[in-house]
Amino acid sequence: MRARTTSSPPPHPSTEWVRLHDRFYRRHELYSLDWKISLSEYMTAVAPNGGPIGMNEEIGH
């Protein structure tokens, strides 16, 4: 007979999913960006849903 543990069970797998209209999504961090720059010095544009990031150095800032 196994001893009973008192630790809480893991969260339900669907608790990390987010509903958007009739679809469900979940977000995973694949890697972190460890940039040694200050984004306040650049004009930036980003694509939706984690797509490309465009950066242009602001002149005269």
C-alpha cells in the first residue's frame, strides 16, 4: 500500500489556455531576448502574434 501524499495536484492542463472567440490559445516562451540596447532610442514596429520586429535608430533623439 502506498503512502498518501499531501501535496496539491498539478494544475489542470487547460488552465493556461486563453479563449479568443471560438478558439483556444496558449503561450509558450521559447527563448528570452537578452538585448543590451535601450529600446527608447529606437522607433519600433512589431508584427502581431509574435512576428518580426522592425527597429530604426531615431536621429536627433
